[in-house]
Amino acid sequence: MLPTPNVFKIGSGAAAGPTPLNAFDNALLASGVGNLNLVRVSSILPPHCEQDQGLVIPPGSLVPTAYASLVCDKAGQEIGAAVAIGRTKDSYGVIMEYSGYCSREQAEATVTEMVRAGFRQRGIEPVEILVRGSSIVVPEGQAACAFACVSLWYR
């Protein structure tokens, strides 16, 4: 059985590169998770999980992460990605991810509404919503990636 994470860190970044995979890797680096092995998880923040933006995770660690990303190689196209966490006072939280052909602001607005809808479906109210996003316009002759994530870890 895996332990339940008790700390989290929100990251986002956008970057270009000579190939789609290089763009994705560069966006991970810009988000602060480029030297980690992300294990994609669904979208529940464990109860009593604390935010720690200064969290240092050892390189190569297998890190449970909810994330949104979009890679594109169409020059001039804007792409965005965002994550949002809705938190309750005494219980678990809900993480939502979104990416699309949009600005950072549009991605953040969309994912915020997704969190609100997730809470309505569960019949509970969030006491706070944390949002982080990124966007980039694809440069000529390159690929680009917009990325946002919530990484879960252990203290």
C-alpha cells in the first residue's frame, strides 16, 4: 500500500523546443518538475494536505501528479494549460486540469469553473480555490507546450 501524500506543490510553465517532446520537456523544466518522473493521478487532494511551494523533491523520484498539458507545432497558435485545487476546511480537495487553444487567463477561468462544478456534484462547498496556468504562442519553426501541475509528496 502506498502512503497518502500530505504536501503538494503547484507548478506551471510553457516553453518551445525543436520537437514536440523537447517542448514538453522544456515546459516541465519551466514548471519545476523536469527532473522528476511524473506518475499521472486523478484529481483528489488528500485530506489535510498542506501546500509547500518551497518543496524540494529528489531528482528521479516517482511523483504522483495531476497535470494538464498541450503540445502544438502550428506557428502563431496560442495554447494554454491550467490546474485548480478546490479545498474544504476539514476534508479532501478536488483538483481539475484543463488545456486548450486559449490564453492562460481563459484556461484558468475554465479550470476554476470545473472545480466549482466538481464541488456542486459532490454537494460540498470549497473554502478556497488555488489556480495556476501558463500559455505560449508557438514560435515559427518550433513546437511549444503549455503545462500546469499539482505534485503530491510526503513530509
